[in-house]
Amino acid sequence: MNVLNGPTVLGFGDNTIDRFVDRGTDYPGGNCVNVAVYARRLGLDAAYLGVFGDDDLGAFLRTAVAAQGVTVERGIVRHGGTSVSTLHVRDGDRVFLGYDPGGDAVREPIPLDPALLAYAASFSLVHSSVYSGTEASLPRLAAAGPLISFDLSDEEEFRTPAYLDRVCPHVDLALLSCSHLDEAATRALLAEAVRRGAGAALATRGLDGAIAYDGRVTVTAPARAADPASMSDTMGCGDAFLAGFVVSLLRDGWSRQDPPSGEALERALRQGSQAAYHQCFVEAAFGCGRPTPAEAGAWGRSEHMPR
């Protein structure tokens, strides 16, 4: 994909099926898939680069992503089962119950050969995550030129000095989910990510709003609360916030040579908050659900669970 009509976004990494047991419905999802889909819905050209399983769930997922206008042609299909996150909705919030990681071959990331590296470098921004197995590719990807955003989730294993030192020097924006932290701890974590090399860091804190820090300025924005009685669920709200945030910055001319001003960061936070609010009224990550197969287990294996 060439940059023809303004900024472009590539989701590079994970995909999954979100299985809502209370609805008896399977939905397409995954952090990197979601960010690409949301960027496309916000008007940017977007693509997804990842590994799909060759099972029925993998075919369903690939078709659903393509139907959103997201390019998937450079992704690959490998033999193995697709991962499944099992969850239900309680008072509007999605609650995770278990996780089946799928096949080992499917979980191995795509190696960035010279052709794929050049493809990824043609995008304005490449987004990846701790669930994508792409850490080893980040130095080469960053050196190739595109901006890189990276979701560090909310788990302590991804916040150790060793992990931050592996990732932060190669990313332009680190996203951290901090709903479980107070404001002081959140600000300290943002400062740590920037000190260890990230160009900027963004913390989403649920109903407590969001904070961004780039080593020079700290900006904050309140959350826009949705009425639980009218919302669908909170699946994808953090991904939607990130997409709204980066799309705003890209449209403001964000580049490594021209980092965003404080005013641009404030605008981006407002756009992220707006995108997260609207996401509350979408079923699962981006709809496109289908009935869960009758032969599927109700809970799935309980293992290390993304998000």
C-alpha cells in the first residue's frame, strides 16, 4: 500500500475470536485487527498483517476483517486453530472467562522478510502489541521509517524494566491500560516508558479519563461516560481510544521529525475519548457476529489471557 490519500495504518500482529457465551455469538477481534478496523472507520486507509488459522474460525475472521475495508492480502494462512477468548457481559462491561490460544504455528508471527518489511514501511503508522510476538521485529521496523505504536496492556509481566527496555526504544507511542492504578502511579509509569525510550506514552484509565506524556508536557482528558442501560459492551474501547488518538495526531502531521504539540495531544485525547464512547454502543469489537458452533465448549481452556 502506498501513501496516496493521506495517512495510512497497519495492524501488525494478533487476531482472535471473541466468544460471548451469554449471547451464544462469536465475533472477530484482536488488538491489532481492531486498531486497523477503527482507523479505517475513521477514514484512513488501513491494512492488517498477521497469521490466520486454516480452520473455519480463521476463515470467518479473515472475511470479516476484509469486509470492513481493511486490506488483508499480505496476511498468511497457516495450519492450526484460531485463538478464542471466552467472555460475557456484566453491567455493560465485558468480563473474560478463559482463553484458548489456538495452534502453535498460528501464534508464530510473520517473519519480516525484505518484501514484507518494505510493505510495512510504506505505512504512516504500524501498530502492534504484547500479544503479537513482534518484539524482535521492532528494531528493523523502526529503522525502516514508519511510526510505531505498541499496546503494553495492563499486565505486570509487560511492565518490567527488561521488557520496557526491549520495546520502548523502538516505539513512538506506548499505550498502557491503567484502570487499576491511581493517577500518581499512572503518571510514574508513563514517565518510565518515556525514560526508557518511547517517544510518547498514553494511559487509558476507563471512567477516570486518559493521560498522555511525551517527556515535555503532560495532558489529560476526562472520559465521556455512557449510560450502561443503553450501551452494548466495553469490548474494544481501549483500542478505539488508541485509534482515535493516533488518527488525530496523523492528521495533524505527526512524524518522527515533527512530534505533536501540546495542543495536538489535547485534540488527540478528545478524539480518543469520543471514539471510545461511540465504541460502547457497538457489539463486541466491530459487530459481524455469528452463532457459536454447537460443538464449541462453553468456556474454553483457562490460560494466559490477552486483554
